[in-house]
Amino acid sequence: MRVTIVGGGIIGCAVGHELASRGADVRIFDMRGTGRGATQASAGILAPYIEGHIDALLQLGINSLALYDRFLARVSADAQQPVEYERSGSLHIANNDAAAMELAIAARKFAHAGVAHELMPGHDAMRLEPGLSSRMISALLLPMHGYVRAAELTSALAAAAVRCGAHMMTANVEEICGRGPGVVAVKTTAGLIESDAVILAAGCWSGRVAPMTPPVRPVRGQLLHLHFNQRPVSRVVWGSECYLVPWRNGALLVGATVEEAGFDETATAAGVTRLLEASAALLTDIPQARFEAVRVGLRPGTPDELPLIGPSSTMRGVYYATGHYRNGVLLAPLTARLVADLVIDGKRDPELDLVRPDRFGL
């Protein structure tokens, strides 16, 4: 089967790797450079119980997180590249009474649902993470959470796809068009490519590929990259105004803003200042950190914050895998499996009912 994927970010590469590993003849059109879209603003947090504030999104996130160990092992092996990945948990911090009450309510919900967690006073949390601020009142530990280095994962997925036989192409895709029974084509700046199936995975740029009109908009995110002489914390830390993701080499990601700024990818002084101040409320030694960079990415948001995954109802042979907003890294394994099952085997997994493109008339 010939499959063309429009988009070379984490979703496009994950789908491409899965399809190629199942024997499909895959071409991935990377229009901007691998990982230069939403992934620029991604800290790679794997935390469905925090990000999944919508029931459907929570279900998708839990199901995808359950795939991650095997997914990472296979990607690393196929790519012959290591990817930093830890499941050491996330620690959610309350620095005032209102936030402490929210953590207590969340803990009761987790207890009722049978979700592993531990609510603790601030002094116990400081024993776990001595680098945290002494102003902390309480903390909630969710031990199943973790992170993956998103850029490393995207690079490995692209390499794994190629090693499984996929072709990475650099060209702009201008239009998707039918070419007769069972054939669909993409018009690119490198020529016309015919396929048996086309998958639109171009994030917030998906709507720029004629004649597709997915309601996916860019949401700007700014993310700080700091560096310490040694790791300041050992877990993902989540406060009310920012989150912290510590890498093994002493780097710390501080994120992230959520800004309706269109396709503007400019870093702003206001965004940087806000994140520095928020991180200083969580850690005692932020002023000693080396400032490495500010990253800016455009997340693909949808009206209901759920992705679009599944077949187009208006163009035969076209499938959507876009609109993942803040959860592209978390949902990559599940998205790849759902799309491959559908395209290769004609199998419609139950999760697809939660993310049907035709809910928007697509």
C-alpha cells in the first residue's frame, strides 16, 4: 500500500514509522523541518491525569501512556538511537491555601478512581525534592507520570521510519486531490505524488493544504531552557503558573505560555519574565541557572481540545491525524496505532469514536 503523510512532526513521524513497520510504502512530507512545529514548545511531559481535564482526553491519554514503554523500546531499536525517557512521577505543588484545597480534592478523586497517588505536607515533599521552595504547603505525587525528550523522540521516529523503508521528503504540499477509484494524490512543489491513502498530520498548518478545512488554529507556546551544574529536581514539578522538567544533564525546561497569537512565532520579554518568575516560586536556586534559550512553538488547537483522527467523510482515501494541541507527544503511540489499524487493516478501534473528524463536518 502506498501512503503519503503530510507533516513531518512527531505525529507524522510516529504514524509513518508504524505504517512502514507494517509494510506500507510510505512518503513523509516534512514542510518545515522535523520537529519544528508544536514540538518546539513541548517539554515532553507524559501526564494524562493532569492534562486530561476532559473525560475523553483523559481516556486517550491513559491508553496512550500504557503503550509508551514498548513504543519507546521499539523506536529506539529501529532508529538505533537512545531517547531519554523517565517515569519517575510528577509532583504537584501548592504554595497557598486555595491550591492546597485543590490538591486535596484531586487526591480524593484519585482515591475514588483507584489511581495511585500520595498527598503529602510540604516538608515531606522537600525531603523528596530538596531543591523545592520552603514556601510549599502541600504536594501531590502521581508516580506513573514522567517525560520524554520530545526533540530526541521526533528525530528517532524519523530515523526509525526511514530504516523501516519510509522516504522523508522536503517540499511544500499545496493540495490533496482525488485521481480516480482508490487513488488520491498530493500536489507538491516537488511534483504530483499518487497514493492509496493520504494522511494529513501537519498540525496547525493542516488548514493550509487545499481543499482541507480542519478547525485547527495555532496556539503559541514559549518554553525556557535553563541549565544547572546538577539536576535541581528529579521529577516533573507542576505549579499553578508553570511546570518544570529536569533532564539528566542538568537542563531544566520551564513551560509554557498559552497565547492566541496566530502564526507569530516570536519570543517575547513578557513570556520569558512570566516563566522565570513562576519558576522562582517553585525552586530556590533559579537565579543561579544558566539561561540557554527560549523556544517557541505553535500548538494545533481545536474548538473542543480533542484531536482529529480518522477518515475524511468528504474525500475518500484521506485521513486526519492532527489537532493534538498540548498532547502530541503523549498521544503519539496511540495515534500511530489507530491510524495504522485503520489504513492497513481497515480496523476501527473504539477510541476513534472520541476523535471523529466528521464531528466538524470533515
